[in-house]
Amino acid sequence: MNSSKIFDNVILYLEKVIASGDDIDYSEISKIAMSPAALFQRIFIFVSGTSISDYVRKRKLTLAGRDLINSDISIIDVAVKYGFNSHSSFTRAFKDHHGITPSEVKQGTIKLNDYLPINFSEMRFIGGKRIMAETKKIIYKEAPERLMLGLHSETDFANGGRFWQEFFRSDAPKKLQSLVDFKCCDDIDANDGIGMMYDFKGMDNFNAIIGDLVKPGTEIPEGLFAKHIPAGLTAQIQIEGNGIPDILASAYMLITEAIEKTGKKIDFDNFYWCEVYTHERFSEPQSRGEKVAIDYILPIVADIVN
């Protein structure tokens, strides 16, 4: 029962169900898993963190979003294709998953909350917590003094996604584009946005800026906010996963693990946390339905020279 092959075979079956539009046949799952269906469902939830029915729902809504972006298919036809009984029920489920309505997707290019197939053979755990992402690269660089410039909010993890949507709907990206000559730095790859979190209060609340890193002395456009970041040693880490939720759920544990293994320490006295959504490792793979990576930047305690 602990074989990842069994779980992966169940996922293959569920993906066929999703593609065909058929209902889930739990007797078929029981045959694949060689276990009573009710027992396997409980184990599936424990191992994956989601139920079988919820997995299917998330995958259907992911594929529905891609259909709306990549074809001229109507919203009602997409709803029917993925088993929703009405336009309204599909819209409610779609907005609950993606944070926007199907109509808003049709109006322009918007990043969706993709949920990719689970690969059980790649699962690992840290401290009893299931990790659905992996560290692809970690390097240490001396970063120059700079400003984080953009839209500001006091928020929390539950509302972080809404803040990103607010950013893309605002005029902040246009204002930042006008400052292209003031952007920095050489250590930041071309990207569609940088999010910075700092001044954490308790476990969930923090200040956030979404925007870009610019040179000190840059004139701040009206409506934007700037946070000074001093020069210093930084860790720059790439975390890869099937989608944003998997990466965000595991990033902190993976990053602290990687830093500890390399004998460094996070500078919590001057702590900040930047997420960089690069063209190469995030936006382009996401458009192809592939795994994505988020680049992270955070301050490290400088090595002491005796």
C-alpha cells in the first residue's frame, strides 16, 4: 500500500476520467489500489493532502482555465465539458479556485492557479510535512543597495493572491515600466513581477510590496511605495514545483534546509523575503503547462573574517 507506483496508477486513471468526462468509478480505484475504496481514500488524503474528488475538481478547473485562454470555446461549453450543470455553478467554482471569473479570463491574459497532476514518486517529507517542491539551485551573492518599489499593502498569506491580482489590475505595472532605465540589478533575471514581504507580525501578517527593484535615488511615482534594502550578502534560491500552491507551501522549509546545509544563517535582524517570477523559469513553463520555479532572495548573515 505504500508503493508510490500504486498512487501514480490511480492518478493516471483519474486523469483519464477527467479527459473523458466520465464519473469516478471507485470500484476501479479499488482494483488499482488493491484496497477497499474507502480505506484508500483516507490514505490518499493523508499522503496527498487532498481528497480524490477534490483532486479531480482542481484538475478540471485547471484544464478549463487553459481552454478559456487557448481557444475560442464558449464559457458554457467549457462548463459542460468538465461536468458542471450550469453557467453559474461553473463560475462559482472557477472563481473559488482561480480567484477570478471565466469572463475575466476571456477579457485578457491573467495568470491562473494551475494544479498539475500529482507525482507520488517525487514526494518527500521534512519534519513530517509533505514537500511537493524541490530546491533546484542555491547561490550566495553580494547584492548592492537598492529600493523595492511598487504597490504596498499590509496583508497575510490568505490574501496574498488577491494582492497580486490588485497589482496587475492597477496602473502600477505601467508606472514601473516607465522606470526601465532605473531598474536593477544584474543578479535579477527578466521577470513579470517581484513580491517582497517584510516586517512580519506573528505567523501570518506582514507588509508586502509588489513591483520591481530599482536603483537608490529613483524618483517615486505617485501612488507607489519604496522600501530601502541595504547592500549585503543574499541567498538566491530556485524552488520548483507543479504550481504556485505547492511551491509556497514548501518554500520556507526547503530554503531553511538548504541554507543550513551550506553552513550559512538567515539574517533575521534585517529579514525580508523576495519572490521573483522570471520569464524563463516561471511564466514560459506555466504557459506550456510544465513545472515552474520561483526565485527567492533573502538576506544572509555576512561571514566573519578573523
